[in-house]
Amino acid sequence: MALSCRKPEEVSRIPLHVIPLVFILGLALGGLAAWLAVRRLSIEFKALSADALRANRSDFLGEAKLAFAQLQQQSSGELEQRQQAVEALVRPLRESLEKVDARMLEIEKVRAHAYGALGEQLKGLGMAQAQLQAEASRLSTALRSTSYTGSWGEHQLRRVVEMADMVSYCDFSEQASAGGLRADLIVRLPGERRIVVDAKAPLDSLRQAGEATDPAQREALLIQHAAKVRGHIDSLGAKNYWEQFQPSPEFVILFLPGDQFLSAALQTDPSLLDRALAKRVLLATPTTLIALLKAAALGWQQEAVSRNTEEISALGRQLYDRIVAFADNLDKVGAGLETAVKSYNTAVGTFEQTLLAGARRFVELGSKGSKDLVSAETVETGVRVVAKRS
């Protein structure tokens, strides 16, 4: 805003009270002008700054694009080198992984085959288990049969005899009888003595006791089992086998085909052993019967040694007599040889004294033959006499 200039005389005409206002207004107008100048300078500076920044930004972007292009080219080369280096590092790992994959494929095939075979085995095992259950059921049914338990006891008795190597000295006369009594086995001892063995298999009560879950019922069944063993002892003691099979020791053997039969009975009734001994009955299980049969086998071995000793003694006496007879014959041959030597020497002397002198005379007379005349020699070696010692 332009201020108009007034003449001095015009100024003097202005009232005094207006002068401060004019002064203040002048100051305000001067400040406003200054502010407007600053504002204009600021706008111009911003414009110049924007132009400079725009120019600098264009240069910077150009240089940045150039640097980025160079960096991108350099990075591309380095990236390719790094890719090659990484590929070189990863190649063995990739090959190893490929081998692992191939091996895993083979293992998977083997596993599938093995699982298939295992399935077949399990199937066969299931069938075998079913067959085993059926056989066990049939066996359980058979064990309830009295005739089968008796045959089983006799079979165990035969096995014990075979294990003791006493088959040749035991008569499985298949229920041999004497005086109306039957025996399962007769054991022959040296001296023509015999032991009678009777096999019993009280299986039913003991089997039921093993299956029982009630302790009272189990106890009752064990008592019943002991009573059956006691009944067999009384029955065998009353038969007096030792009187029927002569000669025989005065006892009979009650064979129980398992140690559990005797141990269960003795646990329930410990007096069974004394009762059996009082009735001349020996309670035997496979273990004790094998020991008894082994002792009998040892007795037979001693008997065989004794028989062999007697035979060896008789053969020795015969051999001695033959040696003496041969020595006598040698003496006779020696005497004959000595007589022959003496006769030979006598004949040699006669040959030299009578015939050889005449033959030499023929040589002197010129009647020599085609061969030379050789004189005979006497035998000076004497005949060795057989030395006899008493």
C-alpha cells in the first residue's frame, strides 16, 4: 500500500490527537509490508528449493539407476557363482538323498514282503493254535478216561526203563501174571531175583484240584487224591507180590508217573510213606525209579565182570596147559635135532675117512672128473634147550 506524501502545511493542519494514531498505523503498515516481503521471499525460496530438489532428484535418480544397474550386473555374476558353488555343495547331498530314497524304496519293498510273510506266519500260527486247542481239549477229555490214565502210567514206566538202559533186564510181559496177579513190570536182578513194579496214575482228583479256584474245594480234592494213593498202597500191600513172584525181595514198587502225584499226596497226608513201608510197598516216581534201575544195572555190570573174570581164569588155565604141552614138544624136537646133528657129524667123519681118501687117489691117478672134490664140514652149533621154570 503506497502512502501519500503531504505537504508540511498540510501536516500542521492535522490535529494532535491524530498523530499517534497515524504513527501507530504507519508502524502497522511497515510491519505488514515486512511480513509480506518475508512471505514473498519464503515463497520464492520454496520455489527455488523445489526446483533445485527436482534437479538434484533427477540427477540422483539417474546416478542411482546407473549404480543399481552396475550393482545388479555385479550381483548377477556373483549370484551365478554362488549358485554354482551352492550346487557343487548340494550335489553330493542330492546324490546321497537319491541313494537314500532308493534304499528306502528297497526297504519298503522288503518290509512289505516281510509283513506279508509275517501275516502268513501269524495266520499259520492262528491255525496251529486252533489245532493245539483242539488237541488240548481232546487230551483233557482223554485224561478223564481211566483206561487212558492207566496206559499213560505204563508208557511212563517204559520210558523210565529205557532211560535207565535196563530194557534188556526188564520184562514188559504186558500185564504178566502169576498166581492170578498182574504186574506191569518185572525187573530181573543178578542171582535170578526179581522186583515187581505196578504203575498207578491217580490223575483225576489232582487235575481237578489244579483247575479249582475255591481253596476249600481244592483242599477237598487234594484229600481225595491222597486217599486214592492210600488205597493203591493198601491194595498192593494186600496182594503179596513177593510171594507170587519167586525169588523176589519182600517188597513191591508202586510207580507214580510224576513227582507231583507223590508230593501232593504227601503234603496232604505225610503218613503215607510210613504206611507204605509198613505194607512193604515202595513209593517211586520217575526220578527214584531211575535211580533204582541204575543200581540194578550196576549190579548186572558187576555180574558181567564176575562172569568175564571166571571165563578169563578158565582161558588162562587152558592157555597155560597148552604152553606146557608146546614146550614139551619143543624139547622133543630139540632132542631129535641133537641126535640128527650127532649122526650127521658121524657120517661126515666116515665120509672123510673112507670115501674122500679114495676119491683123492683117483685124482692122483689122473681120473679127475669135471668138478672139484669138496670135503664136508661138521655142524658145531648145539641145540638150545627150552628153559623151564617152576
